[in-house]
Amino acid sequence: MAIKKQFVKTKPVCKVTFVIDAKNANSAAVVGDFNDWNADLGSLSKLKNGTFKATLNLEKDASYEFKYLIDGAYLNEPEADSFRWNDYAGSENSVIMV
């Protein structure tokens, strides 16, 4: 799993690329504050090497809670900037700061 951030100088956004290795998975998405936890808006594309990948534009100077949704199971990003407890989910969520 990995996250890559690319800040855009001309706009107040950061291009964030989410990559997760899930060779045996049928579907994957990244869900979080930035897309109202909607898997359809965070769908990841499966690459030939078995990883799933997507690049999203996130507003700068903010932090977002998120998780990966792999075949219906939620997973945290081990390389997240931090983790935050979420009472609604009853677990920690990954946090990205841009």
C-alpha cells in the first residue's frame, strides 16, 4: 500500500494517488471524508500487476479520514500520516494531511 502526494502550484489542491496491493480482490475503493464515504466515488482501477490505483484531487491545508474498501472489508493504510479513533465506526481510521 502506498500514498503519493503531488501538490499543484496553480490550484489549492493536491493530487493524491492511492495504491493498494490486492491481487486476489475483485473490487477496491478508497472511501473517506473527501467523498462522503461513497465507494462509487472512490473506485480504484485494477492494474495488470494486481494492484489497485486511483488519483484524487483533495483540497490543500486539510486532513481527511479514510479507509480502503476491499471486497467489502475495510482496511487502513499503514503508511497514513496518522490514525484517528472514530466512535461511529468503532475503530481507527487512516488520516491523510494535505
